[in-house]
Amino acid sequence: PNVGCYIHGLFLEGARWDAAAGKLAESRPKELYTDMAVIWLMPVANRKPPESGSYLCPIYKTLTRAGTLSTTGHSTNYVIAVEIPTDKPEKHWIKRGTALICALDF
């Protein structure tokens, strides 16, 4: 795109992307990981995060979420967090351990 960048190839754990509704949804039975839709990251100066209607979803490099603690205080396996639209409170997805993963182990 002219502004920002697209991210594709991520996997959702603990939830699934509902393309028809355009938001996070509960995982289907026996479905551990699902493909995430393409995400468009667009920089906005001094943007205030929404108070509701989104989940600040962490992105990890691998399924092993633990890594070595770096000088920033984050795990070396942690990449960034992105806001994903949802109609449920953020704590709902936190309890399910919902995260985006860059690469599955198998």
C-alpha cells in the first residue's frame, strides 16, 4: 500500500477470525490454530487506543511464548501487539490465551 504495510501468514491460537463479521470469534471444536486475515498496519501519529471494541493481541515468533528476557523487559519471542476488532471484553480473550503466532512448530 501507499501507507503502512500488510502482514500475512499469521496464525491465531485461542480464537478464530470471522471474516463475515470482521472480528474475533470463538474457536471451532478441535481447531487449535486458524489462519489470520491479512492485517494492514498503518502508522498514525499520537493515536489514542479505543476504550472498547478491540483486543490488544500479542504476536509471538513461535508457539513457545517464553523466550529470553531482553533489555526492554519483553521476551525475545515477542514481536508486537496489534488491535483486533471484537465484541467481547479484552479479558475474555486473555483468559483463552489468544495470540497470533508467526510460525507453527510442525
